[in-house]
Amino acid sequence: MAALTGRALVAAMCLGQVGSLLPHVVVPAIMAQHLMPLWDLNAAQAGLMASAYAFGYMLAVPVLTTLTDRIDARRMLMVGSVLSGVATALFGVLANGLWSATLIWSLAGIGFAGAYMPGLKALADRLLSDRFCAIAPRSATFWAMARTASNFTACAPGSWRSGPLLWRAVRTAHSSAQLPSA
């Protein structure tokens, strides 16, 4: 299979980033209606669990971004996408309370750190620098579009007054969105 270049590469990377971002807001979106009553969480516990994603991301980004100078960013992108996808699926299947959900959700944040910044580096490494400067704003725009799609798909089941098990199914389905990045 030939390596992607130019517009095809940018399109593939944007699709992969959408997949990485899709699960990003699901936990906060389902927190109040489903998780807090299900696991008897107070507001502080819910905040701790919801922030675990950002905490994992924050701890991993400096390390993983620095490693892209020594390790091929494509490999880091693949590993990060797989970790994020597996953690997202595990959240839907195994999370059953504050601590299991917090741990699994922080792993998803670490996975996203391995997918997002190394993904941009992988894209930059494969495009000419002047072309990258022209394409970079498109990537940022796609990120915003992906975030919007993620918000919609995460919030929609709650607005339908779904049953308590539907959030697990939606969460598990979101994990498959990681596949294009891997």
C-alpha cells in the first residue's frame, strides 16, 4: 500500500483526529443524568472523575511530545489511538464507580495525548513546511468540528431520556471512533 501524501494525508489525519476527539466529552455529558445517581457520586467526586481525562492528558503531553523527536510520530499516534480506544471501551464495559472510572478515564486522556500532538507532528513531518503552514489552519478547523460532533453525539442520548444502560452502549461505540487513527 502506497503512503498517503498531500490532500489524502491531510484528509486521513483529520478523520483520525475526529475519531480521537469523539469520546472526549462523553463523561461530562452523561455525568449528571447517569453516572452521579448510578454510582452515588457527589459533585466533588464527579469533578474528580471528569477531570481525570485532562489530568492524564496534561501529564503525558510534555513527555510524549518530546519523544516525537526520538520516536517516529506515526508509531506514537498508533499507540496513543489504541490506548485511547481501549480505555474508552473499558470505561463503557468495566467502570463501576468513582475509582475505576477515574483510573480508566485518565488512561483515555493519556491515550489522547499520544494521538493528538504526535498526530500533528506526523502530519508536519510528511508535508513540506510551506504547505503545512497553509494546511495547519484546516486541521485546527477540523478539530473544532470534531469537538462539536463529539458534544452532539455525547449529549443526544441524554436528551432522549435514555435508560441507564444506553450510556454504556454509546460509550463503547465511541471507542470504535479511535480506529481511523490507529
